[in-house]
Amino acid sequence: MSNEFAHATTQDAADAVKRPSRWALSNWPVGWKVLAIALVPLVLAGVLGGLRISSGLHAAADLRRAADRADLVPAIVDYMAALDTALLATSTDTDVQPALSAFDTSRKTLADKLAGTDAVPDVDKGVTTILQGGRQLLDGVTSNAIGLRDRITTYAPILLTAEDAINGSVRVEDERIRAQTVGLSRAVGARGQMTMQQLLVNRGADLPEPELRTSMITLAGTEPSTLFGMSQALGVGSADAQKLQEQMVRRMGMMSDPAVPLPNNPDLAQSIQATNEIAGTIIADTSASITAAVHGQADHQRSTAIRDAILVVGAILVALMAVALVARSLVRPLRRLRDGALKVAHQDLARELEQVRAGGDPGPIRPLPVPTTEEVGQVAHAVDELHEQAVLLAAEQARLQLQVTDMFETLSRRSRSLVDQQLVLIDQLERDEADPKRLQSLFQLDHLAARMRRNGANLLVLSGTRLSREQSGPVALAAVVNAAASEVEDYTRVATAALPDTDIDGAVAADLVHVLAELLDNALRYSPPATHVRVSAVHTGDGALVIEVGDEGLGMTEADLRVANTRLQSGGEVNPYTARHMGLFVIGRLADTHGLVVRLRSTVAGDPSSGITAGIYVPQNLLAGDGGNAPFTDFVPAPPTSVTPPVVERPVEPVANPTRPVQSTMESDSLLPQRNPGASGIAGGPVVEPAERAPEKHTDTSAFFAARAQVRDEPPPRSEPVTGSDDAIYQKMLSEWLVDPTDLGSSTDLDWKSVWDNGWSAAAAAEDAPVAEHTPEGLPVRQPGARLVPGAGGDPLASEPAGDDFDTGPLPDPAAVRASISSHFGGVHAGRTHASETGGFE
């Protein structure tokens, strides 16, 4: 049975297009793709903004450090002012202790400030130098360890270092702040110079007059550069700048005039004091302003960095929002388009097609809810057009299908009418014919006509027309099986196991006969001619009935079985395979009509080459009366057939039981068909019991399954009935899905034996005969004829047992045997050629 269904499941299909990976760019959602498009400029903007923010933050940090370092400037200025005061106090007769205390305080403040500031190395070194040098200078002055000239020469390097420390503490790029810093350092230097000149004026008497004048002129020579720096801070044309110039000229005049005494000169002291006051004003103004300016720049840079960060982040967020809006404007129409298209495909179109097939009007097409005119809207309009065209094509297809269905129905009914007429003529010829050979030919014609009638019924099923049946009463299961077997060619190979005494509902019996006939025909055609096709039935625990048809053919793979069962389960759905595999379609549709379940499986689980077993599940509601609890009948094997067909005497009187028209088949000794000529199922009229039919020649006329080379050998060996004592009880407890074909196949009911089994046993014994002699080299010495089968040379009919169950006709015709062997090898060659062309067995 296997090859038709295998062929139905091994059709060529186009290779599926390889789907891209889940993370491939083509599988990204539209929103992600839009984000990816905007991501490059966003990343670039983010990088540039980040660099700007980083630069601003670094600049703010640098200015913050510069501001911290600029805080040293007031401390340095205060320290140098305290040192000047202390030096001047030691040059007079005033109390020096307050000046020294103020110096110590300013010195400690500067030291603490230096320790808490991350000063640059040269500033750190310079401030440390002035701290140490100032302390050492005052110590020497207070102890009178150094003279006036040494005081001047020691103080001068301290003053220059202080100026450099002030300039180094304020390192900013602002030119105004740098100019103010230079003016401050020059003011500190001018005040220091005035301090040294004041020391010479106060204690000039301690030095010779030429040396004193020379020292003061030397100190005054450095004033122009100092005054120029101060003028930059004051303004070149300012009054203070002019006053500084006038005082410097006045002092230079007095120092250059030998007639003017220098020690304790009040005019010289007044000029020094005027310059000192202007320097102090510059120091007081610029010291605080420089620190505030640097701190202001640091705060401004920090605010700028924060502002830039906010702007960059805000711009990126705005860009992301714009991308989200654009993506939303794309995704929403696409989502509506997808949902609408799926609704059209799975709901609207299916409903409209059903309405079209039912002859109704599907109504106007509702457009998809995408009213835009851009590309997505154009696709939606295209889907609407496809929807409309699909409905139009469905209507056209429905009309064409109705025409084809009508054509099939007309052809089928005409064909069945002609076949029925042919069967009537053949029946008349059979009644009047006494020649066995002609009667056998008439039987073959009768059988072919019955098969043609079943093919016509298949066309009606294909067209969707319900077959009209005249059967109304319940039919026995055995009659159903016999009627199905009567519609197949090699019905002598059908071996029926024990069947329950069950009646099938008359409304289902005829179609069940049709299903069984299709399964039997396929099983016989695609299994070796020397094997039997087994038919068995058992009741399940819920009272239903399971009928199984098993063969020993090539079988099917698990994948092919799954596909075939899926098509059977679909209920005879029309598809491209229907025309080539009508049997699968007919079985599925008839089973779906009555609620039957037909499934295929391997005869031996896990062994596809063991053949196929088809199971038919008949629900309890389709069984008439109490058939579900009826006892099982004993197994009756297929009747033996003779080489020469016997003369059949056909009775002419009908059976007197019109309510059970096929019960006559149960009255014979065999459950194999004893059928009316031309009967293709169960009819309502009386049934005439024919005599035993002779085996017919194999033909390819009937086969709804795929075309295949046919092989027909000699008739199968005759089997002997074997009964089992506990078979009925055992089968009664079986369940529909727990019937193991291997167990059923190995039961005593199916343990068929024949008289030819003795020959096979003798051949096996001869094959296993031990070797008695060996050559010196150890090789066996064969005896001619030692392995011949005992009795093989005798009369081939001598081993047949006597009895009424076996024919003792003449030997077969050599020409017939030769023709049979040639047909066998021709069929094998054709089968192998077909397998090589199709890539395997069907």
C-alpha cells in the first residue's frame, strides 16, 4: 500500500530562500533603521560636543588652579610690605617690635598659603626663597650683624624674586589680567626701591658721602623700567603716571647735585614718600582685582562648560525626539498596513471567498486604514487592489470550479450508466456460458467493469457530489469487508482475520466499502504478489471499531507518513496533488463526511520497509445495535484457488432476506468475496450468491494511486485456517491506538501455513548440511547433489496433500510459466527504472 502515499508526499518543491540572520540589517525594525540613519550625525555631534565640553571643563579646571595660585599674590604683597616696614623701623629710633610681629604674622600666612596651593615649581621655589631670605635679613638687622650696604644688597635679590613670584602666580591668557599682574609686580618693586632709598636717606651718615651718592644714583637707575610697568597699570597719560615721572626726575636731580646733602634730606624723603603712596595705591587696587578677575574667569569658564554640556545633551535629545517622531510616522502606517493586510489575508479574504463559493456577493472592498499618499499609502492602495483582484479571481475560479464539477459529475454519471449496462450484459453472458475459459474471461470483464464503476464513483467524490446510496438497513462488518474485497483485482490475496459480529450503519456502510476497497487496492498493487494483505478489526474500550489493512510492501518513511496522514486529516482538501492521487483524496473526503479517522503507520514500528498498515476508526455512533459488545468471529483464511478455473453454476433464485442484502456472504466458508457480477458496493436489491471466482490476470486498469510498473507472479500459496482459543477475549481488550501490527501479525490467527512450507524447510536443512570431508589444504570437498532439496526431482504435485481443499489439475503450461517469468523480470526492470528516475521508491 505504501507507494501511492509515498509518492503523494515526495513532490518536488522550490528550495526555500535562506532567511537572513535575526541580527542582520535587513531584519531590523523600521524604527531601528531610522535611528541607525540618524545615529551617525548624532554620534558625530555628540563627539564634537563632548570634546567641547571636555575642553571647557579642562579650561575651567586650569583657571580654577590659576585662581588658587593667584591667591598667593596678596600674601606675597603683604609679606613684602611687612618686610619693608620692619626694615625701615630698624633704621629709625622707633619701636621695632610691632613691625617684627606684623612681619612674623605675614610670613606665617604666606607659608600656610603656599602649603595649601598647588603652585608651579618656580613660584614655589621663589616664595620659599623670599621667606627664608626675609627672615635671615631681619635677624641680621636686629642683631646689627650686617651693615647698611649689606642690607641693601641682601634686600635687592629678595625684591626681584618677589616680583617674579607675583608674575608666575598669575598665568592666564587674558592680556588685561597679565598687564595688571605686571603693574602689580612693578609697584611692589617700586615700593621696595623706595624702601632701599629711604634706608640710605635715614642711615646715609654711616657711609661716606661719595659712596652714598653713588649707591642712590645706582638704585635710581632701575626706576625707569619700574615706572614704565606702573604706568601700564595706571595709564600712560594719567596724573599718577605723570607724578611718578616728575618725582623720579626730582630725585635724580637732587642725587646728581653735589651741593644737595642726601642724609636726612626732607625733600628727598618727601619725593620717596609720594612715589611710595602711588605704588601702594596700585598695589591695593590691582592685588584684589587680579584675584577677583582670575576667579571670575574660572567661574565663567566653568559656567560655559556646563552650558555647552547642557546644549549638547539637549541637542542630542531633540534629535532623538525628532528621530522618534519620524520613526513613529513610518512605523504606525506600516503597522496599520501589516495588521490590515493580515486581517485581509486571514479573515476578510477567507470570508469573502466563502461567500463567493456559496454564490453570494462579497460586497465592496473596504480599503486599509492608511490614507496617506506617500510610499506606505501607495503600498496600502496596492494591497487594496490585490484584495479586489483576489476576490474577482476567486469568483472566476468558483465559476470555473462549478463548471468542472458539473462536467465531472456528468461524465461520471454517464460512465456509470454505461458500466451498469455493460455489467447487465456481462451478467447475462455469465448465466448462459458453460465454458470455463470463457467464463473466466467474463469474470475478468465483470471485475474490470466493477473497478471502472468505482472509478466513476471517485469522480463524483472529486466533484463534491454526494453519492446516492440505496442502502438503508445495517450491514454486517464481514459483508462490508467482502464487498470491498470484491472490488479489487487480487481478492484471493486478501486474508481476513477474526472479525467482530458487528453491524455498520447503512448510511455509512457503502462509503466504508469504498474506503476499504481503495485501501485494499493500493495494498495489493504495492506489495509482493506472493504475500497476503491482512484485514482485521477489533473493538476499542469506548465501543468504537478499528479496522486495519496491512501489507508487506516497501513502506514509507516517517516524514512521508506524516505528510500522508496530514492530507488524510485535511478531509479531502483539493490541492495540486489531487488529480494524481485521487485515492488519497477520496479516502480523506469520505472519512471526513462520516467522521471516520484514517491513519497510516509502518507495519513494524521503526521499520519503514516492513510495509504499511492503514487503520480506520469507526466511532460507536456509526455502529448499529449492540455491535460494540458482540462476540468476535473466528478467523477464516482466503480460500484456495485452482490453476484451472472451475465450472461455475450460478443460481438464479435470489436470497430471501431483502433487509440484509449482503448477509449471504457470511453463509460461505470464507470471508473472501463471493460477489454478484458488477457489484461495487452494497446495493438495495437482492443479492445473488455467485460461485467461487477463479484468479484473474493482473491489470493496470484500476489504480487511483501513482502509476507504477506492475508485477504479477503465480497465485499466492494457499493457507490453512488456524483458530485461537482466546483470540476473542484478547482482541476485545485492545484499544484503538494500542493495536501493535507486529503483535497482530505474530498471533496464532495470522500464522498461515501451507504445504509448500515443508519444501522450504527441507531446502533450509539441505543448505545447512555439514561438510564431511576436507582436502589436505583444509578446503571442503563438495559432493555432487549433496545440497539438492529432497524430493525436488520428483513430481511437483506429489507433495501436495490430498483433500478437497486443493486442486489436483494438470501441470502448468511451460509457455505460460515462461510468459509469467518474462513479465516478472519486465516488471522488476520497469520498477527499478522508475525508482532511478524519481530518486527512490514511491
